[in-house]
Amino acid sequence: KIKIAVLISGGGSNLQAIINAIKAGKINGEIKLVISDKKDVYGLERAKKEEIHNFTILQSDFSTKKQWNQAILQVLEDYKIDLVLLAGFMSILDKEIVKAFPNAIMNIHPSLIPSFCGKGYYGKKVHQAVLEYGVKLTGVSVHFVDEGADTGPIILQEAVKVKQEDTVESLAQRVLKVEHKLYPKAVQLFTQGKLKVEGRKVFILE
Ligand code: GAR
């Protein structure tokens, strides 16, 4: 079984979707650990309820971002993690962590990359920007993490229509529904050994 760590900063509905897919037998893996970079978020409650080991590692408890990253890396290594999932994790990891997990860190982003992504575009801000721009299509992207912000090889994408009457909230909800389907699918493909990365491209093997 593949040993998974999930990194969160908030509600953890994507964490829940992964938990549910494992329970349903769709993912041959085990969540060994949940790390939050925010205190008392609801995602931590979800981990506790499932008796998953969980840690809160705050950047503010370290004098440098590098030290904070090292603390996270240490835990990932202690638990012999194979796959790291960023699920609503709102910080950017240092290259030391990225290098330690080549094509083994995934992120989910609530837009069609390369639109509305990168530094400054996270969570509800993405949907706000989508509505302000007036695009008719947005969506979900799951990608491998490289050293940039939302720049790594794209694994899966799905479009979501923007409605005239959408608010940030209604759009976020509709996009989340697709996220909860796409993220478990990407993890399933990974655990089945069906993802092959060549440069920027991810090939899905039959
Ligand atoms: C999700 O929409 C996720 O795609 C987004 O934050 C939300 C977290 O929800 N992530 C980012 O914006 C990362 N840059 P959740 O905590 O309920 O999974």
C-alpha cells in the first residue's frame, strides 16, 4: 500500500474525498499522516475522527521558512511517505521538499491552469478573479508539484461552466464537487502506476 500524507490549511473537504475513496476501495493506499499549517482547522477534526496521525506545523513557530520546511520534511521522512497530497494547502513548499519527492507531490487547484493560478491565486480569491474577469469556463486542475507555484505537469483537468448568477460561494461549491471527484481519480491512477511523466506531459497508461 502506498503511504500518503495530506497537507491542509482549512476545511479539508478534499482530504475527506480521499478518505472516502480509500474506504470505498478505490485507492490502494493509506493516509499515514495529515499536516496542517493552520491551527484548529476543520480538516484536523476530520483526521482525528479517522484516527489519522496529525500535526500542526506553523510557519510562525520557526525563525525561517527553510526551518519550517525542514520540520515538514522530517515528519514526511519519519513516516516513510510515498505520496504527498496538497489539499487546500495555502503555502508554497521549498525546493528541498520538492526534490525529495520527485513527481510524488500532487496539488489540486480550483481553476483551469494556466489561468487564475500562481502566487496570490488561492482558495476563494481564484473564484473572485474568475468572476471579475468574466470568463465563461473555469474548472479544476490536478498537477504534480515542481519548484514553481502551480507550474508542474498537469495530471487531470475538468471544466466547470460559470453561470451569470454565480457568486464566489456558489461557484466555489460547484467547483469543489468536481474537485472531490478528480482528486481521488488522480490518486487512484498514481497508486495503480498508471501515470508516466515525460517533461511537462503526464501520460495516462491504459
Ligand atoms: C479547494 O478549492 C482547493 O482547490 C483550493 O482550496 C480549497 C480547499 O478546500 N486550493 C488552492 O487554492 C491551492 N492553491 P478544502 O480545504 O475543503 O479541501
